Amino acid sequence: MEGDKEMNLGIFRQFTDRILKGKEKNLGKRGEDIAENYLKKRGYKILARNFRIKGGEVDIIAEKDGEVVFVEVKTRSSEEFMPVIEAVDFHKRKRIRKAAEVFLLAKGLYAKPCRFDVITIVVSGRKVLSFDHIRNVQI
């Protein structure tokens, strides 16, 4: 597991400077840009970003190997307050699930297999301090 995190960090070194330079971008948008680039490099096809409905949102919706993947991206500048993954609480998961169901119905993809992933990113200035892609999260 530790080697996988190091490999994930290595993939981002080339993107970090370009993406994290933009002072006009907020932290969440920068994290989503990093996550999208990571997913594309891993062979995911991006279907949508920031899919919103009343009462729900999914940051990134992608597809890989015939599976629809709903990705929540959590970006923080520190983990001092709480671990980043803990920001995806019960209420957030419920909103993600609701948006995912609407997306699948609207796009005629309801019969396709799907999963929910969380990508957590901790940045300091222009540096990515940690990056973790947690697959198949219980939603």
C-alpha cells in the first residue's frame, strides 16, 4: 500500500506546477484538476465534472473497463483538523448517491456496473503532500 501511494505521488509531480500555479483557482478546483489528470493517465474516460442536481453533486464521473466510476475529490491544505477522508461523511455520501442515481438514469447507464471512489489530496502551496485513491467506497 505504501509503494502505491509513492507511485501515485510520482504521477503528479509533472502536473503539480502547472495546475497549482493558478492563484485564481480555489483549492477544490485545483484538487479536481489533479484528480482528473491522474484518472486520465490511468485510462479512465471522463464523462462529466461537477454533475449537480438539487440536493447532490458528484465531482468527477468517469468510465473504465465498462464500469461507471463516481469520484468524490477532497482537497485540503492540512490534515490538522481531521483526516481528509473523514470529510466524506454520511450526509455527503447520501448526496453523492442521489446525484449518481440521477446521472445513471439520465444517461441510460443504469444497467452498467458502477462504483464510488474517493480521492484525497493534501497540498501545501504548489506541492502535493499526499494523494490517495480509495476505490470502491461504501456509499
